[in-house]
Amino acid sequence: MAMMMRYAALLSVLLLAASGSAPCSGFSAGRSRTVSRSISITYSSRISVEDNNIGETTQSTASPSQASTQRSVARIEKFSRLPVWPVWQGVFLFFASRIFGEEVAAQWENRLGGRVCPNFFQAEATSPFVLLVHHRHSFSNWDAVRYIQQTFFPEGFPAHPHRGFITVTYCLKGGMIHRDSLGIKQSYGAEKRHDLKHVQWLTAGAGIQHEEMWNIEPDEQDEGKLLWSSSQELYQLWINMPSDYKMSKPNAELLEAYPLASPSSSPIPDNTTPIVMENNDATTTTVVAGDYKGIRAPIDCPTNVSIIRVQLSKDSSWTHYIPSSHETAIIYVRNGSIQIGTQRIPPHYTVYLTSQGEELSIQSLEGESDILFLSALAKVEATHRAASKMAICCHNLIAIYRKRAHLITKYLTKMTAQCKVIGYFPSMVKQREKRLMKLLDATRAKDDSHLLMKLRLAAEELDHHNTSQHDADIKAGAVPIVSSILRSCSPFFIAKSEVVKYCCTILLHLYRCSQDRARASFCTDGFTLITNLLEVIEIQYRLGKLGDPKCLLLANDVICKLLDVAKVPLTMVKNKDEFVSSLVSNINGASGKYVMHLSLKSIARLSEHVENKQVMIYVKDLLRSVEVGSRHMDRYVREEAAKILLNLAWEPKNKSKILLSSIETILSLVADGGSQLYALKTLGHLGTEASNKIHLVNHNSGAVISALLHVTSSDTTQASMGIKIMGYLTCRSTCWNIGRVPGVFTTLSSLACRSDHLAPSAAKTIYKMATHIHYRPKMISEEFKTVHASMLQALVTISYSGSSEVLKYAVKAYSQQASFRRDRIQMIGHKGLLTALSMLTHDENNDVSHYAKEVLATVACDVAEARNTSVEKLLRCVPLKSKTKVKQPRCYSPTSVMDEFHFDADFHSCP
């Protein structure tokens, strides 16, 4: 927005210069000559009530006691209205106001648009309000001037920073699209497509960088037409914050319109703006902040302010009680004329009310009226802002022009430097940055030798470590200049390798700038620059020993510098579609390893941003290019391919697509040492979705589990992650298929018996499988017995571990198995299991011994049916309190007992 106002100020100054002193038209026929002498359109042109009664006056009927409680007009101010979107309509309205009067021009502006009115408040008198801007614009698809204007002036407010105050954007027509450094993307406005979200409350706090671009869509009456227009109108208000809140957390939230039938005490929903209809719908009051007749807007503002829009029909009135503590009270008249006391206020005027009194009465005069009312506590910390400097500069410029017209060019240049509009006016680089003169001279070189000399001088001039100067150089357009020189060398990079080296050196000097400026440069110049440098690298790589290795390395360093700050939304990157497509084609084509590595690295950096993950998954041939990179012989190329899959897998909506199309690519990367970590993390993210677990386990007859077993058994640093992923994949639906994979229980039990950090993870995985192994599908009984026996053998093996943590998981797994009768019978018949349980009952850890005794007490109930072990041997391990629960079998023959543990005992039949 600041850029827009600065640009509009230049146009305004030129128009004022063309029209002399540019007097303002009067407000009525009888007083036009008198008022025109006392008011002129400048940034600080104001008139006091004591000096002039604006417009026609009426007789007041209020008593002295009533007048003391009324807020009256202290002074009235008229700010310039500047032509912006579209410029030609704004210029037309400028001259129309001179010919037909301001009120006629105001009516035309309300219909046509084309001007903006920045109200630069004085911080001491209007605290905490810093700035109020009224935008009224129009965009048409048939406007040829609009497309010319787009080439040097964007339709909106590109990325810019704020800090220490609040901006309130209130849309009256059309809408805006918001993006910021917090990753927030919002669309809001006054049209139906915005779902009543018409106000944005942006708290800059400790600092935020955002952009607001016009949401240009045809008006409702023009939808479906070949020629259409898009009307845009809004208020933007800047509110200063107390010092205690200036470093608060930045935030952006939208407020939704909430109509009310009448003022009431019913609760208002959060993030809404109550709208009150009164006097048979003759008066409409929208409360953005503060309260009105007991209705309080729910928005929380650290500064006690009231922001109220009032719409009045003809001859209607509006009354509001202002808190006595609100010394600051301002009214801006958008449409129509109003009367406050005896004063008539025409449209587009700003009224400052007195600080005393609690009641405000406003009467609508001719036609419908629309005003914005602001009030607040005063005495908030003063704000130093570029906007006030801009206003003072313009005011001084006009005053000097009246005296000495020949100095206007000098002061115009000074104002341009102060406003820092050089980023939008590359032609003024010569006036703004003399450091770039030598670089500009290089573009006018006669031949290659002259070009080399100019580039060498420019490189020496830019070889410093002053970050602010590098920021200014890049903002002034240094990078596009170097990029154009590089592009002029194509395709003769071999013969002009010295030129390329100097260009890369200058770019490395320039990118000593701040991170924010480098990120902005990547968004605007990244596509052209990286494309040219990749071409340089490919040619030098193909030449081999005949090439220039220094040229290749310098180009590689420049690209790496850019990619360090490439974590930005694709929507902010210029030519984003062509950029990503060229990177993908570099990978799928017959490119060398350097170009393939840098192309994959570029995609990996872009895919790190949360907004790009879901967009990039649908880029044509992207996953195919990742597959090509995963098969490359170079380790670093495979590593970048694995990073891309990992970044894309973070987005939940991408997981199913990656699982269906890239599972084999992931498995090949799992087997690779260099990219194994990223591939395992990708599998872990994919395994978090319940629907994906079955697909992963069943893929290619357990290929995923086999790959994980290979990782865990190869004694690598990633063995722990492989075990954890197997634990993630183990659930009721997958446990049986995981157990069928050959060697899974053997590998896990051997890892659980180790003395390192892998043992608890492996034991926990076995315990999880023992928990779910009961839920088996219909299968051949013998096949299940084989899997179940392998699992029981793993439990027996880890029962001899020296780690108490492993033993806890072991007895818990026994307990889970003992919960089912069929599993208890399998446990009794398994060789060595009862011996292991008996040993665990004597463990030093009380939890382990207690669980083991409980398991033995449970298993004892099914000994008779098992008919393959000693009852007395088992009962000797059961705690005394549990013996009463054991039922003796009705018939038990000692001849049917198989003594697996080689104990000599004499048994008798039960009666």
C-alpha cells in the first residue's frame, strides 16, 4: 500500500503542477468563492471551524446544558484524492472536480472509481490512529491502459513488512487475497463468494511480511458477459499499539458480518462484526470494534478503540454515546452529506470532533449518507512512519512550486529517494544508486574486451560486506542487469566463459545481502537466473577437461546461494509453471549429474514449504523424475530424490498417491546407504495412515517388511528407525501378514537380546505383535500354528535377556497370549516356555516376577486339556493366593504326561 501511495503522490504532484495552485471548489453556490481562497488540496490542507463555517448553517435549538454534553466539530480536513486504478479515470475525476465541483466528482467516483484518498493523521492529535486510506477502484477487461499499467505497477500491494501496529482492512466492494510470512493465505471481501468475511484484522506485532492483491472477478451484474468490470472499494486503518504489545505475536484473522434484528444483550459469536438495523431499516450500523448501544464487537484490541460504519437514508438521524475517556473522535464521510450541530459536511471530508462530551448526533441531508466513525483513548506512543514524511515532503514541494517553479524537478527527485520507490522505477537507478553505474556501463559495452573491463570494475565496486548496500543494489535491479548479460552470452558460453565468471562473481557479491532480500530476488529473478546458470553448468560438464572448472563451480555456488532461501510459496515465484517444468525436464532428459543434482535440489527446496506440497504432487512427470533420480549412480542425486519424497509425504492428501506410484522408488532408496534415512522417514510418514498400513505390508508379498528387516539386521545407524517403522505398521489387520515374512521373529528376538538401545524397541515390537496375533483371518490351521510357534519362540528367547525393560515387554506379551484359551494351550505345549516363565518368577524386578506368576496362574487352568506337562511342576510356580482358582481335571493319567523338563516325579490319577 505504501508503494501505491508513493506512486500516486507523484501523479498528484504532476497534476498540481499542470493546474497551478489548483483551488478547491466550494460546497455551495453562495460560498464557493470564499471557501476556495482558504482551502487547497494538499496533504495537510485543513480549515478550523473558528475561521470558517463550512457549508450552510442552521439554527441550533439545543439548550446550554445539552450543548455541553454534545460532541461538536473541532476542525475539518480535506485530503487529496490521487489517481491510481485506473489512472485515466482518476485523472478524469481530477479535472472534473475542477470544472463541476468536488461533490459532483464524488458522485462520479462512487460510480466509476479510480482514486485513493490517504488520510495522514497527526499522531499527537489523532492517537492511536495513524492512517486511514479510502480506496475506490475499478478494473475492466476492456481497459487497454490497464494492461500497460500492469507492466510497471502491480494490481495490489506486493510483499512488504509491518511492525508494531494493527491494520484493519474493511472491504465495501470487491475483495482481496492475502498471503504472509506466517504461511497464512486468506481471501476476503464484500461479495457473496467471500462468505460474509469482509474485514481483516492484521496484528503486525513483532513483525510480519504480507501482500494484499485485488481479487479481480466480474461484478455480479456482469457475470457471464464478454465485457465486464470489477469494482473495488475498501477502508484501511492503521492503529498504533502500546509499547507493551509492540513485540506481540503477529496474527491475521477475518471477521464475518453478523446481522442483528435489533440491539440486544444476546452473545455475539467470535470473529464477527455485528450489524444493527434501526428505524425501519433507515439506519444500518456495523460495529467492527468497540460497542454501540450495548452491542460490543468481540475482537480483542490492546488499544481501546471504536470502529463503526453508519449508513443513513435521507433525512434520518443517528445518535451514539461516546465514552468520556475517548478523547480522539474522527468521522470520515464516504457518501452523501451530513450535519453535525450547525455544520454541514460534504462527502470525502474528514471531521475531527471535540474531546469533551459524551453524545454525538448526526443528521443525513441530501440522499443517502455513509460515514466511518472512529474513537479511542489518546496518549498512545507516537509512531514514526514513512507516511508522515511523505506527506510533509509533498506539502513542502507544493509550497515551493508556488514560489519557484523551476525547483520542482529537484524536489521531486528528493521525494522519490525518500519514498524509496526505486524498486518500481528501474529507469531512475542512475539517480538512486551510483554504485551500479559501472554495472550499467557494462550493458553498453562495444565489444567483449570492453565488456570484460566493465564487469571487472563492477565486481571490484561491489566486493564489500555491507548488507544494507547489497539490499539496496538488488532492490534497484542489479540482478536483472547481470541476468540479461548472462542471457546475451547464450549459447556461446564456451567462448565467453570469462564473462560468465565475472557475472557469477558479481552475483555472489550481491547475495551477501539479507535473507529477506535474497528471498525476494529468488521470487522475481530465480527462474531466469537458474535456467541460464544450469545451461552454463551443463555445457562445462559436457566439455570435461576442455571446460572451465572454475566457471562451473562459480555457477554452482550462485545456485546454491539462491536455493538456501528458496523455501517460498510457488504462488510468489515469477513464471512458476515454466520454472518447475524446466527443472523436471532437466531431470528426465539426458542431463549431467551436476544439472540433475541442482534441479532435484531446487524441487526439494520448493517442496519444503507447506503451501507447495499439495500443488507439486500434481506437476506433470514430477514423480517420474524422482524415480529417475533414485536410480542415478551419484549418491547426492539419490539423496535429493529421497528428500523430495519425504517433503511431499508430509502432506496427508499426498500419501495415497505416493504409495500407489512411488513405493518401489522408496524401497530402492531404503536399500541405498546415502539416502536410507530420508527413505525410512518417508515410510514412517506413509505408515501413520491406517489405510496405508495394509497396502505397505501386503505390497509384493511383504517386500516392505523384508527391506526393513534387512536394514535392522545390517547393523547400521538406521536399525532403530527400521524397528520403529515395523512397530508402526503392526496393527490388528497387518500383524498376521507381518508374522508370515520369513525371519521377522528371529531377527527381532536376536536384536532384543542385545545390550544396546535396539533391544527395548525390538522387544516392544514383539509385544505389539503378541497383542494382535489373535486377530487372524480365516486360514489353514497348520499355517497359523507355525507363525504362532515362531512368535512364542521369540518370547522364550527374549526371556533370557539381561535388560529389565526387555523382560517387562516379554511378560506383558505372555500375559496377552494367556488371555485366549487356544493360545494358552499352544503356550503349554511349546518347548521351553514354562521353564522360561518359571525363571521369570524369580527375577529381581518385582513387576517382572509378578506378571510371570499371574501368567502361570492363568495357564494352569488349561493343563489338563493340554496333557503334555506336569501339573505339580506348574503349580509350584503359582503364587499361594492363586492356587484356589486352579481347577483340577476330572481325569488325568500319568502315562499320558510327556516330561519335557526331565524331572523325576510320581503322579497319581485324580478321583
